[in-house]
Amino acid sequence: MTIYCCQCEDMVEARLTNGREIYPHRRDLFILPFWICDTCKNYVGCHHKTNEPHKPLGVIPNKAMREARGQIHKILDPLWKNGSMRRKQVYKLISDTLGYAYHTAELRSLEEARKVYFIVKDIAS
């Protein structure tokens, strides 16, 4: 499958693998599907609990992008988890500000992640 890889900064032919390769120390993840970029060895999980179990969760992130996404979710998730807003409402506000449909798993660059981070901080304040 062709997927965007944040490390390679390009569309790559990703290879379907499983958790045994990605997390050899986590037996509980052995059967889960992942897409891996064989060039840089970064990977992305799949929507394994759906009717499309091999559909990637988003683009293939590198370490910096995974960390940036985590920082966004530290601020974003409490907004809907504490009941102050609905999850769809939060994502719609982000999407409206960006001018396109937003999903954290689709972020491709740290610049884009920074932009979203400040949007989310503004919504949270």
C-alpha cells in the first residue's frame, strides 16, 4: 500500500506486517496489523477492529511526529473527555480554523503539528 511517510517525506510502498515484528517484546500485540516503511522502519497501526482491518490509522509518523501528536492530544483530549465539549465539536473547530478536515493521524509535518497545537491551545483557553 502506498502511504505517506513523515521520515522519508514522501509516499512510500509500505509493507503489511504484524506486532511480532514491530513490538517483539509485547506478545499481546503480535497479531495486530501494522504498515511499515522498509526504508526508515517507521510504522503505523491499522483500524483492526473495523470491517477494514488493514486500513492504516493515518500516515506513517516518525518519532518527532509521534511526540508532537502526543502533545496535541494532551490538550485536545481533556476538552471532550471531561464533557465540556463533544469530540466532533472540537475536531470541527480545528477543521474550520485550518480550512480542511482535520485528524491528528494525518499530520505530515512538524510545522503543521505546531499550527494545530496552537489552535488547540487557543480552543482550550
